[in-house]
Amino acid sequence: MYEACCGRFHSGAADAPTAALLMRSRYCAFVRRDEAYLLRTWHPRTRPAEVDFDPRMRWTGLEILGTTEGSAFHSAGTVTFRASYRGGALQERSRFERIGGAWVYVDGEFFE
């Protein structure tokens, strides 16, 4: 299942064709602590030098709550999601843009 879904994106064999699929693949990269993929799919103007993983964090699920634009026909889009972890959950509205045809994460706003 991993190879059919996010593995092909993480390996560089394919780019996520939509902002929502990039969001799912980035969530999976956080679960797997794949810093290289996270940095590669982060917009250059907002990309940190490194990803600070919390060693105590155990992700348990992702639910996409909504999207605006973000398809192959758009240059920008948003994905609103809830990511669950042991002991709680966070909700974020993430912004994505396409650079050279590839979707990248720009930033996000947390909310309750």
C-alpha cells in the first residue's frame, strides 16, 4: 500500500498531482520522519533549514476536511485537515503552490 500511495512520491518516481495528495504524502513523511522529502516539497521561501521531529510524537491518523483548488489545472490551493496523534489532534489549513509543475507546501494556519 505504501508504494502505491506515498512511496512513489517519497522516492521521487512521481510528483503528487494534486495539493491534497501532496498533503497526504507529507503527512506520511512526518510519520516516517522523511526529512529529505519534507524539505524537497517545501516552498523555498518558507523552507526551514531542517525539520525538528519530536521523538515522542506518534501520529495515528489523517482526515482531509476540505480543499480549495489544488488540482492539475490550478497554480495554488489549500487543504484543510485534522492530523491525530497519541493524546490529541491538530487542525490546519495549509497553502500550496506549484513550482515548475510540482506542488509544494507554502505554510499553514492552525485552528480549533
